[in-house]
Amino acid sequence: MRRWFHHLDSAVMSMAGLRILSALIELSAAIAMLFLNDVKKALAVNAFLAMVGPTILITTMSIGLISLSDDLSVSKLVFIAIGVGFILYGIYK
């Protein structure tokens, strides 16, 4: 198992780690909603999750783009940035 981790890219490990962290936060929030058993409090927990999701998305995309920046042309990076912008616009509007 230890050898397997040495073959993984550090950027991929960080991106996967952030996604695992995000999943743990989501699961904790769901459990908190069940324990709180109140719609207003559950809505407040959900509002917190609305901030966590895009933050994880931006961070993982940034890590991936930084690691690919040597392999991609500037025009491709611009198109990717525009796509991420559209995703964020769709989330907030």
C-alpha cells in the first residue's frame, strides 16, 4: 500500500484530500441537521455549506490548473478560467 502512494501525483493527492474533507464536512452537516431537528437551524447549516462547496471547488481547480500550467497553452487556460467563471456565476445567480 505504501508503494502505491509514492506513485500518485502530489497535486492529485491534494485535490482528493480536499474532496474527502468536503465530503466529511457535508456528512457532519447532515448529521448536525438531524440532531438539531429544527428547520431554521438546518437552513443555517445549509447556508454554511453553500460557502464551503464553491471554496473547495475553486481550491481544487486551482491546484489542478497550477499543476497543468506547464502543459497547457495560455488560450486553453483562459478557456478553463472562463468555464470556472461560468460555474461560479451559475452557483451565485
